[in-house]
Amino acid sequence: MKSTENGVLDISDLYFFSPTQIAKKLHFYPGSAGHFFCVRGYHLIRSNYDSLLITHILRGSFTYVKDGKHSTAYAGETVILDCYRDHEYYTNDSFESIWVHFSGSNCLSLYHEIERTAGSTVRCRDPRRMENSLFRIFDAIRGESPMTEAALSLELYKLLMELLSADGLSGNQPGRYERLIQDVKDYVSLHLSERMSVKELADQVYMSSTHFSRVFKQQTGLSPYEYILISRLNRAKELLHQTDMSISGIAETVGFNSESNFIHSFSQNTGMTPNKFRKLKY
């Protein structure tokens, strides 16, 4: 079915689930699930919804209010909220998310443990696994791939365990993305000979290109393109110093599309040609 909330686009879908009494007594069970595309103007304020919410952000940014503090989650991150209490969330731009409201025996105890160890915004070790699990629940509720109530309960339990063992993002903002940016640096190092775009790098850490570029600059002082260029030039210096490879061979190995382009960039960066650099004594 379609949502009538302001800011929810028509391509969004929402489905409800009615559990049996046995499920209410023994299992975790979904109450509703949705795949939402929201734009500026989406803003939900509610006093109680008798459930917990897990929402995984696929694109854009999702902001929620907790204890008076506004926190924002981005693509690849998952938010878990206690909707038994007052809750509020919105977007300042737009987002796509896959989400589930759920309840069940002991769910609040698990929620409080997740909140204590990882916080409300979580980046799982494998965000795609979180995404795929939520889509399985969504597809089951809408009848695309039906599950038994026991299977749904197990899927929800696995989601909670994934959050419980993940890295929380509620700590220091300056260090929040340090590990992710290091992952990108490692990726660049392994793929210097290949063409790389900002989108490709952003996809490695499940961020939008705009958000990734901003975070990368904050963490390194360089734009992604600047970092790739410097990494290629540094690798070229190693090869010039340590090998007898030709200039054209080095240019190709470190990812330049031509020898002339490599010589120009190298000279501009170092103040000397590759051949002159090679002759220097160290």
C-alpha cells in the first residue's frame, strides 16, 4: 500500500503484518515494513507506536531526535529506535530506506544492550547483509516470498545480533569515519593501475558521492582525486628509484592514460621530470 505522509514519494511501499497470539507470546514479530523514498518535508513526530524501529539508509540522510539531540545517519548506516516512547525523525534533503517496525518477547532488553554497546546509529560490518535481511522481511510481509512466523522471528533476531556486534557511530565525530576512509585508502593502493571514480570509492563504504567527498576531505585534507593522484605519483617514485622500468611502463602501472600525461603531472608535482628524478642519489 501507499503512504499518505507528506514527503513520502509515490514509489514508496508500506505493508502491515498481523501476528498470531503464539507469535506474540514466543517470537519477535514485525508489525509493518516499508521501502521508502522521502524528500524534504518528510517529518514524523509521534508519541507512541508500540514497537522498535530498524531503518537502514540506502541513500541520502536520515535525522532522528533522541533526548533532545538531533543525529543524522547516512547511506550504509542503520538506525534502531525505541518507538514505545516519543520519537521524531525527518530529512533535510532526501533519503531511501528499508525499514521494519517490530515487537516481541525480550526485544526491549536487546534494544537497550544494543544502545549501550553500539548506540542508535550503527554501521554493520557488512551493510549489504543488513539491507538484504530487511528486504527479505519486507518481501515476506508483502507476500512476495512468504515466511513462517518462526522464520520471521529468526530473521529479526539475526538483525538484532548483527547490530549488537557492529561498530557504533555515537562517539567522537572526528574519528567516526577513520576506519572507513582507511578502507578506501587500501582500495586505492590495490587499484592504482585502474581508472577510479569518486562514485566507485564512495560505493566501497556505502556513502553517496557528495557525502563521501566531504568526509574524505575532512579525514585526509585532500579531495579523493587529489589523493589518487598523489598515491600514483608516490608509487611512480618508488618504481623510478627501485626498478629499471620504462617511463611508459611506469605510467601505465600507476594508472596514467598516457606517458605525456604522467610526465606532465610528475613534473608539475615534483619540479623535475621522471628521468631527472631517477638519476637523483638517495
